[in-house]
Amino acid sequence: MGIVVQKFGGTSVATPERIHKAAEKVIAQKKAGNKVVVVVSAMGHTTDELVDLAKKVWGDRPGQPPKREMDQLLATGEQVTIALIAMALAAQGHEAISFTGGQIGMITDTNFTKARVKEVDQERIVTELNKGKIVIVAGFQGVTEEGDITTLGRGGSNATLVAIGAVLKADVCENFTDVDGIFTADPRIVTDARLIKEISYDEMMELSSVGASVLQTRAVEFAKKYNVPIHVRHSQTDKPGTMITAETKAMEHIVVSGCALKKDLTRVTLKKVPDQPGVVAQIFSTVGEANIVVDDIIQNTMEDGTANVSFTVEHGDVADLKVVVDRKLKEIGGGEAIYDTNLAKVSVVGVGMKQSTGVAARMFGALAREKVNIQNISTSEIRISCIIAKSDAEKALKAVHAAFDLGKA
Amino acid sequence: MGIVVQKFGGTSVATPERIHKAAEKVIAQKKAGNKVVVVVSAMGHTTDELVDLAKKVWGDRPGQPPKREMDQLLATGEQVTIALIAMALAAQGHEAISFTGGQIGMITDTNFTKARVKEVDQERIVTELNKGKIVIVAGFQGVTEEGDITTLGRGGSNATLVAIGAVLKADVCENFTDVDGIFTADPRIVTDARLIKEISYDEMMELSSVGASVLQTRAVEFAKKYNVPIHVRHSQTDKPGTMITAETKAMEHIVVSGCALKKDLTRVTLKKVPDQPGVVAQIFSTVGEANIVVDDIIQNTMEDGTANVSFTVEHGDVADLKVVVDRKLKEIGGGEAIYDTNLAKVSVVGVGMKQSTGVAARMFGALAREKVNIQNISTSEIRISCIIAKSDAEKALKAVHAAFDLGKA
């Protein structure tokens, strides 16, 4: 008898019929003798609809609605689903009990709209599991120590899945979604992309950070820390998907496991920033405090004693970034900010890269043959990324995927 | 500087436009120098839509979805509104903070779907009011001591309004709704019905219990206990409505203040119940434990040693009642239950009745002239009610309203 934590994303619970379908998967694990905890997202496009409602109320005023209230609003989406899943399980004859993030003590920091989980109180979950109940938990949400409702940002339900898997020392976290698993590239772009059966936490983190949208870096990082295997699989089939686990010996022989594309990048260039010690550091620390992840930083010093600094952020962070940057530039008394949204990033990832040479050359060669101009390169021990024009994005991904023979099993 | 608690019902917050309109009324009280707490219902038909969703998930299975999960589901409706009202106030330049029932410690019993408020922790509300913020509270909901979300049943937002008014010792509770106030009769039926400017708690309780749907008996009872005046008024105008207060000398001169009609009555007749001591008491105590209010009880003993017991309940309670009654009849080994839904009740209410004679005769005479057959009569010190056929309902109300000259100022 093990502990299984399952997560169903928004499309997997979009209608009453799909909710019953999800319930069947829950019951199958329960019947197999496992204790089951289920994490759910908001139904279908609920979150988007709530965001639209907030926008309508806010109107065309400058700024944005208060983030605390945004979270109060958005958290209702998952609360609807947990109740309905519990009802579906009851309808199918199984006792279930639903909990909001707050009700199971999913304590986060106070960083509204993108809070981080600090701790999870497993007591109530364990008590109900021991009574033989299936426990349903609202994904994407938590509460601050003061009791204010927070949401965990994009992919927050996966963070919930892994956090609960970790505290319960679950045997597996099943991430049910609307794709078959992790592919060697986005199969909507690369037609011969192949399902990856097993991938290491590190590779998955790198792939996520450079565009594989199925699972967020943060969730995988957490799973790695607590060594919880994640099984990413399709909610409408019974086929096994991709298992994300600790690195194995066999993985080392695969030089490149997959490649990914990021098309929602904005490059910010701060021009004529005073070139004095500490100024750039100040800018980045302010941006960091606003919880905005920056990447691909380049700094050039000009002859007039100023510097140009450029870096990339995700489109979604641009509104927040503008506020922070404008304030900071005013403070330091100089500089202007230019935003370029026509960029993309293509990356290859593989643990085998550590022992292998020529990977970069092979990638650059493939891009060169397709006449794709590389604007910037960044690397980690197991990843190589190139910033390119957005118009070259899909062509570049196809070329790289082919260059490493990823379509072949 | 006083404390004002305002409540906006579902139609008053049905759209972003109306939410801003409500926000203006809040701001007006704030600008007048008051500390303001706002209680809101779910937007428009949200609650009905959530109930439909639950019904779809439950399908045509016997019984009903688990009530705890129903409350988990329904409570989201008000949570959406509190966030949007807080955003609207922020958009109009006023600092506001929203709270769910749980977040302000609105503690209830564990009677899901119709819980009763046990206590309200005023600390968080007072703290935020003292910071100069407008406090928004979700109506209709609370939490048990264990932290499970409950809802307060029909008219629960009014219970929230009065409970908060009571703990804060508010100067007035403003109940904004989609009618001008309390009328001498339902103006949709009686065209010359007149707005009542001032009415006593006791009269309002009686009127509510016999069909005036604007405010529930329970909420008025609570307001009376803590002597909190309630101002029932229209959310789309600035006209004063009806003030519900402690009884004044002037009120005693009004024999009949208003009349009301209840059309959602079911009469249950339990036939051939063993006529033994305690059996009927057992039945009613079981029904009472299920939190179902019964009225107009009649018992007849038959010659065969059995008894017929009949009583009325509201249509909404019939599903719950059937479960309880069927179980009880099986236990006591006899009897059958017959449900008659074609009944109505017409009532007149007035504190002046205490010192006045001939009120009953005047009412019965009016009904007789319209050939309305009276099936049962029940009275209190300040009320007379007659059970009649549903088909006579509107005719009866008009006749009674005219008989007491209620249309004249």
C-alpha cells in the first residue's frame, strides 16, 4: 500500500463529464490499494475568465488591481473544482473530502500572485487518509501566516502537487495533463518529436526553464530536493507517459535528451545608464525583489561614460518590470528603457553533454545551415541556448531537433 | 464618526457596472466620516449556476451531493464579489481589504448548507478599520471550529450583515437590495401597496416568517437582540427605505402594519401513525434535528387507534423532509406520508393588534366575501394567518390589504 498524489490540470476537469473521468483515475489508484490525494486546477478557462472580470472592474485605469484581491478572486477557481471532484467521487460511491490551500495549511510567503510554498501541514491530510477517505486539495493556492489567500503563479498547481508529494513522502506524483508526456521537442512544431520515457530532474528543470511548458522548473526543483518521482501522463488515456526521476547511469549516454523553444521573450535594453560601480547591481536587485526572473544579461560600456545593459524576461513580467525599471532609472538619474518583443530562444538539453564534446558546434552548424542568426548564447553544464529572431523560431527548433537525431528512438 | 455596515444583494453586484455603483454608496458613507464594513452576496445568478453545476456532476443518482462539499462550492460565489468590490474601491482611489467568512472568524455550527453563526471575531475587522481601510466581508458563509466552510442558508448574507453590525455595535446596517423597502403587501400583487417607513423588529420577524422575502426572520431576530437598526433600501436610488427598529409608542396605534403571502408551502400529512404516547413527539424532534421548520400542525385521532398528523413546511425543505420522514415511519413501524403542494398562507401583522379587537373577524370577513375557503388558522400576539388554496392566494392578499385600508397613507 503506497501513497499516490495525482494532479489534474484545467482541461482534464473542464466539464462534469471530464470530472467523472478524472474521478475514475482516482478510484483506480484507490482500488489498487493506495492512499490517494488529488490536486486540481480550475476548470477549463475559469482563471482567464476571472482575470477578465477583474480587468472589467479595473477598467482603463493605470496600474493593476491590488494583487491581494487578485488572489482572493483567482483562488475561487480551484475551490469550485475540489468540491465538484469530491461530489463526483461520492456519486461513484467513494468517500472524499476537499480542502482549500488554507484548510490544509499550505503556508506561503506574502508575495501575492506568485507566492512560494514555505510549509505544508500534513496533519489534516493524513488524518483523513487514515479514515480511508480520498483527499482533494485545491492546487495553485495557499495562505500567508496571517491567513491571506495567495496564489502560486503560473503552474502553481504543479507546485502544490510536488509539495504535497514531498511532505507525504509519496511513492509517485501523477501529473495528468492534456499531453502524453514530455517530448523531444514541441510536437505541434516538430512532427517527428518523440515521447521521452524517462528524464532526470536536472534535464527537466533546464527544459522547463527554456520553454517546455508542461512542468515548471520550480516544481521539478522541489521534486528533486525531496526525491519524489513525477509521472507526466495524459488524462484521457491509460498509456504511461514520462517519468521524471533522479539521474541514472543509463541517462549519461544520451548527449541531448530534448530541445525547446521559448517565444514569449522580451529583451529590455537600458541605455545610457551611469557607468558607476553598483548601479547595475542595484537595478538587478530591485528587479529580483519584484520576483522577476531575468536571463541573458549583456552589458556594454560606452565612450561617454554610460553603459548599455540588456537582458531578457518573459512577456508576462513586462508590466511589472516597467514599473520597477522606471522608478529605478528615475532614482539613479539617467538612462532609458527600450523593449524588444521580437525574440525567441532555442535550446538543447542533455546530461550526456557533461562528458561529450562538439555539442555546441553541432547546434550552431544546424542553425547556420538554416541561415538563422544567433544574437546571444548562454549555457549551463547540460544546456546550450541561442537567442534568435522570433521569425526564425520554428525553423530553428526543427533544425536542431534533426541535427541531434532526436526523432529516432 | 459612526460605524456603518452595508450589504449589497446579488442583483446589486450582478455586473462590473453595478459593482462600481455599489462602491459609490460605500464611498459616500466613508466620505461622510464613517467607518464602513461592506457585506456582499454572490453576483447575480452565480449561486444558482453553481448549484446547477453540482447537479450536473451528481446526475440522476438518488440523494444529494455531500452538503460539506456543496458549501465548499457555493462559498466561492461571495468570494468572487468581495475581491471585485475591493478592486472597484481601489480603482476609485479608496483602500479596501476583503475577507472571506473564515478570514474574519465567522464561526458557525457544523450544520452545512444552513449553518448558524455562533460568534464573530471582530479583531481583524477593527484592526483594518482603524487603519482607515474599508472592510469587505463575504456574506452567506462562515467556518466551523475545525475550519470547514459552511453557508448560512437562504438570506444568509443578511445574517452576516446583522452579525457584523451586532459585534461592531454599528450605528446602522444598510441593507441595499432591488426593492425600495418593506411594503404593506407585495407590490407585484397589490398595486396600491405602500412603503412602510418604520417597522418594529417583532412585526418584521412575523412578516418575514409568513412570506415577506426581503429580510429573514433570523436576521431580524439577531438585530433585535443587539438592538441594531436595519435600513432596507434600494441600491440604485438614494431614496430612504424602511427602517427596522425597536418598537415605539407611535407604532401601537397601527393595528395592522402589513400583510404577506406565502406560496411555497407543502402540507405533509402522515396517515395511520400509531397513536401511542411519544410517537408524534419523536417525529417532530427528528424533523427539528434536521433543521426543518414546521408550522400549522394538526393532529386527528382515528377510530382504528391510529392518528393523522399534518403540518406545513417550505417547498425547499421537502427533499430533506422526505428522507427524515421515510426513515422515521419505518422505525415506528407504520404510517404513510402524503404531500400536498397546492397551498398558500395569507397573514396580517401589526403590534396594534395587542390592544385591538375584531381584527380576526375583519380578516375572515374579507376572505369570505371573496369566497376564499380557510383551511386552517394560526395566530400569534401580533399576527393572524390563514391557510388557503394556492389558486386563491393573490385574490386573498388583495382582499385583506383592502379590508385594513393599508393602501392609504
